[in-house]
Amino acid sequence: MTKNVTLIYGDGIGPEVIRSVVDIIEFLGCDINFDTQIAGLESVKKYDKPINDKLIESIRENKVALKGPVTTPVGRGFRSVNVGLRQEFNLYANVRPVKNFEGLKCRYENVDLVVMRENTEGLYSGVERKEGEEKAVSERIITKKASEDIARYAFEYARKENRKKITALHKANILKLTDRIFLDAVESVAGEYKDIELEEMIIDAACMNIVMHPEKYDILLATNLFGDIISDLCAGLIGGLGLTTGANIGKDAAIFEAVHGSAPDIAGTNSANPTACILAASDMLGYLGLKEECTKIKRAIEDIFKDGKTLTKDLGGNCGTKEFTREVIARLK
Ligand code: NAI
């Protein structure tokens, strides 16, 4: 049966990396009908808002979306499309696996962890106000319900994926009320999963420990902002943002995307690494039940890195986005 998927090209390097994904999926002959929608700057121009009604309706109907990165103006302008969509569809679990690729040289070996980030509240709740000209306040909203939801997702994921330990990252020594609620929720859910170890670590010490000994970590569970920062840090452990993918999962919808942003510094130069987005698409195919196609794509990427001859600029090579895509297609078997 044909599967309908909402497709958002995004901006910056978005159209380049999403084009790569669409070429691969078309080559595989997956029975997918892409419903292309716009978001962010393009949507503001057409509809006067970054998230338009057609986009919302499309995701509500299809329940699955593949999304390219979307630029968010810094310190002014509209709110993040990513944050908005995650809240709109209660995509409470942001799942970002970080694993070394065999053959790909980087600072560390044996990194195999997953960043599991609460995706709907915390400091990204969007409750921010000016108090006079020289003061502004952001509210960090932490609820028992959202904390329990992400904790349960993490423990269930650990069981399913045969992972042994969850490290909950917090700053409860300073953020005594909010992070106490988070930790209480995590601890109460952990009580139902005696087979999985729970460890708690203050976020600043965790940053140092992860950089020194990433091999000691399995699942990192965090509130929204800490999870956002730590997942870029973890991407750096295995070779950078061009490689890491992230799924936004809710009970009624899921949006698959790369961890990276729109990379305006390299947009339009055919030098973006499409791997992260290709892997996001592969995860999406798995989610849709197209397991064989999901595996084929992952194997093709792994083969390329094992060979080490076809690398994009971020990984020290000189292969362009289009050429890399052609190589992936050539290796789909
Ligand atoms: P960024 O992730 O776009 O770029 C950071 C650095 O990594 C840049 O040097 C960039 O060239 C490099 N990079 C990122 N992806 C790459 C790829 N696939 N291949 C090769 N190099 C890559 O982060 P930045 O610059 O902080 O944000 C740019 C814009 O993206 C902002 O407006 C931000 O709000 C937005 N953003 C959007 C996200 C999304 O749509 N999911 C996620 C993160 C940021």
C-alpha cells in the first residue's frame, strides 16, 4: 500500500540534502508518495507564518514527515519551526543515535550511544518576556508528565535495543525545583525496569566525562536544552554534524530529520554531507515497515566509510553532495 509522507525541503543546505534522499528513495522504488510542503522563511513569504495550515494538515493526515533543516532567525524574528512542530504534534521523544562508522577516522573509537532528549518543554517552552528594556525572562517548564513520558520511552528503547544503562543528565544542585521533578519522574519509571541501570550525572561534569570516556555511555537522557547541546557534542565525537540523525517521535506522528541545521556557510556549494539526512530517511523507512530498504541504505553508507575513498569535505575528502549520493546509489544492493 502506498505510504504518504510529508516532505519539507527546508532552506540553506536543506534542498541539497533532501534532494539526495529523494533520489535514493526513488532509486529503491519504495512505494512512497511525498507530499511536499513549505516551512520557515519560504512559508513566511507565502503565508505570513513559519508553520502554515497546509503543513499542519499534511502531517496530521500522513502522520510521518521527512524534514530538511530550517533556519531560525537569531535573537529576533519568528519562533523555531522545529520547536513549533514538536509541540504541535507532541513529539516528546527526540532520539539521536551516535555510533562510530568503521573505517572513518576520528578522535574516538567505540562510541555507541543514544541521546534521548525531552522535546516539548524545558527552556524551549517558548514562555519568554521582556520586563522593561534591560531585563528578559525565560521560563523553564518541567512537568512530571513529560518527564515520565521521555523516561518511559528511554527505558522501553533500552530494552528493545538491548542497551544496559541510562545516564540522566541534570543540574538539580542549582535548578532544584525543575530538575527535582525531572529526576523524581525518571527514578519512579526506573523502578519498573530493574534490568536497566540508572545513573545520574550533573550536566557540566557529564560534558567532561563524555569527552574523556565516551565509550562508558549508553543512553543519555536529558531535558530539552541539555539534550540539544549534548547531542551536538556527541556528534563531534564521531566526525561531526554531517553524520548524526534524529527522530522526533510522538504517539500520533513522527518527524525524521538530521541533527544539523541549515548550515548557511556552505549552502548552495554542493559540499554538504547528506549522510545524516540519508540515515534519517533510512530510519523513517524502518518506521514505516520497509525494513529491507532501511537496511540497504545503512549498509551502503557503512560500505562507503569502510572504503574511505568517497568522503565529503567535512570528513577531509573532496566529494560533493551529488557525487556522494551517486556513490550511495551505486552501492545499494
Ligand atoms: P548548523 O548545524 O547549521 O551548522 C554548524 C556547522 O556544521 C557549520 O559549520 C556547518 O557548515 C556544519 N554542518 C552542518 N551540517 C553539515 C553537513 N550536513 N555537512 C557538512 N557540514 C555541516 O548550525 P548553526 O550554524 O548553528 O545553525 C544554522 C541555522 O540552522 C540556524 O538558523 C539554526 O536555528 C538552524 N537549525 C535548524 C535545525 C533544524 O532545522 N532541525 C537544527 C539546528 C539548527
